[in-house]
Amino acid sequence: MIAYGRQPTHYPCEAVGSVGSAASPGIRTTVAGTECLIVEGDSAAKSVDQVRDDRFQSILALQGKPLNALKAGREAVSKNEVFTRIFETLLGFRPADSQGANDARAKLASSQQCVYERIILLMDPDADGIHCGVLMMAFFRKFSPDLIRSGRVHVVRPPMFVFRLPGDAERDPSQWPVASSPEHADAIEDALRKHGVTGFQKIRHRGLGSLDTPLLRNTCVDPESRRQSSLTIEEVDSAIAMFGG
């Protein structure tokens, strides 16, 4: 059973397993096909946990915004619970002491030391979610730019708007039209009206927990159907400059 709390929470997958101790770190190299979905908090984590494939998909719930890694000093980083849990989760082991923690930060600089093949940033579609995503980009930019350069850090943008059309009561929610931005929603709405579709509902979502289960699985979690983009260093730097980290 997973214990929900205010500290960052890790939901392991079968292929990688739980975080081990420094004396018995277990897996120390990348496990092909695995991914760690990083979400903001308990509500998102519980929802994603219901639809993930726990054979290869793990979850890390941050429980709040991390520090700006690009501005944080060494002492602040070493004492930060969120950073500590990120390092432990991605490396697959828990350091025994502060020196071990310093070594762990150095190890993550090599993409081969990350036990997950893909890192998925899956944040809520609101201002806080956007900022949290940028702060996570700053984390990887500072501590593991090699993961970004090797195309292993991805972003999945959850639906911000969902359109429920007349007669959709019997339709699988995963097939409802969705938009990832207000501009995208306006374009869909214009297209519907142009084709004579009226009486539809435009539903605004601000969190993963508010999405219907089939829709969450289809648009955010299932690798076969979700839309994701692999981050580049240039995109990360641009996002950090735009939002101030």
C-alpha cells in the first residue's frame, strides 16, 4: 500500500522496483521501456495511479513546487526534500550520508545512470502547473543536461478544455475533442460552429484529477495515444528565460 503524505511520494513500477539503500542499490543502469511520470501532488498521483501500466510506469508526486535549481546554492540543494527524492528515484537508490548525496548528484549528470528510459513531466494545465514544469526543466538543465540532450525528458500537456458534443453520452470520453490552450479551444469551437454543430459543452479543466478516467489514460498516460514532445536544450532555456525559472 502506498502511504500518501506531504513529502514527495514515489509509486514504483515492477521493472525498476522500489528505491534501494546505498548498501544494496540494485539497478544502477537504464531499464529499457520504463518511464517516470513526474506530477505535482497527491490528487494527480492518485488519478494517474489508476490508469498507469505499473509494469513499466512509475510516478513521482512532488507535493509542491521545487526550488529553482539554477539559483539554489549547494547547501539549499542538499537540504531540499524534493530534490533529494528526485535524485533517489531517478538513480534507484538512497544515499547513506551527505557525501553519498553529493555523489548521487554527480552520477545523475550521466544519462546512463538514470534507471528510467524516459522522464515525463505531467503537470496540471494551469499557471502553477506551467511554473512547476519550468522549475523541473531548470532541475534537469543544471543536474542532468545529458538527459535532455539524449531526448529522454518529455513533456505531456494535459487537456485544458474538453468539448462534449450533443449525443456524447454514449461515447467513450477518450474520444471527446480536447484543446491544450485557449487558442486551440477557440479554433475547435470555430470549426464546430462552421460545421453547424451547436449545443456542445466546453469544459475547462485545471487539474489531472478532474479528467475522466478514459480521457486521462488516452491523452496523458498511455504512451501509444498521448501527445508528448521531447525537450531540447534550446526549448528548456527559452522556457526558463520566459518564466524566470
